[in-house]
Amino acid sequence: MKSLKIIVALLAFLTFNCASTVGVLSEFDAAVDFENYSSFVICIDDLYVENTKFPEYDNNQVRDMIGSEIESQMEARDHQTNVLEPELQAGFTLLVEEKEAEFHNCDVQSEYEYWKECSIDTYVYTEETLVLYVSDIELNQVIWQASIQCDMNRSKTKLEPYVASLIEKLFNEYPKVPNSSL
């Protein structure tokens, strides 16, 4: 009975230890005081579709939503849009990659015999990563960036709240706290 409890505990440990965790990867320049910045501009080049092979994942609608959400999050942190004399540039990259996974499928002839046939099944899938960045224009240097895996292949009604939640998760890692009066 004691060995059964140990086996169950070990299986539970392995299950939770191997569970997939998708999180935010973030880094910033610790030498920068983010409170000193007051103006920003969205990088216009990031609003143009780059991954034309994957229109269901990367399209004008997706990029406009991401740009709007970045603008909202920057404004919530007391950075005002200023196209003529911005201190910061905020932008994003949407990485879309097609990957393959191979699975071995072996059929057994009978209980005591070798495999009758082994085949390799290939599964093709798409992996997306959203990377946000903020750069100091004068220094020409990225001062904050964050990334998260995502899936933009959704209907418009589901895409808007999804993009908003992704951008909010990423900006939770931004060094400047949002203005509480908003």
C-alpha cells in the first residue's frame, strides 16, 4: 500500500512538472528610468503584413488590433502619442513558423510477435510568437521587450478580446506602472 502511494505521488509530480507552461518572456534595461519618458509613437512599419504565407494568422486586421492595444497600454502608463517629437517608439513583431512533428506508429501482429509494420506520421503545425518592444529613439536602443506564444487564427469576435488580453499580459511586465486614475 505504501508503494502505491509513492507511485501515485511520483506520477502526480511528473504530471505537474511536465505540464506545458506558456508564459511571458520579458527583459528591460535596468539603467533606464521609465518615468522620465512622456511621449511615444507606434512604429508604422510594424503595421504592414510580413507573413503573407499565413494570411489567417497575420493580416491587416490582426496588426491594427495589436497596434491599437499597444497604444492604449502606453497611454495608460502616461506616455502620450507625439508623432513629431517622440521619445519612445513602440512596436511589435509577429513571428509565424511552420513546424513538423514526427510520430512513430507501430502495429503489432499479435501479443508475442514483432511489429508487423512501423510507419512515421508527420504532423505539420504553425507556431506564432508575439514580440513587443519599446525603444529610446535618441539612444536608438530597445529598452524593453516581451514575448508570448499566441494563436491569431480566430474569428473577429474572439480575436479582439484575445489580442487585448495578450497585450495586457505583456505590458504587465513593463517597468512603468499604469496610471491608476484611468
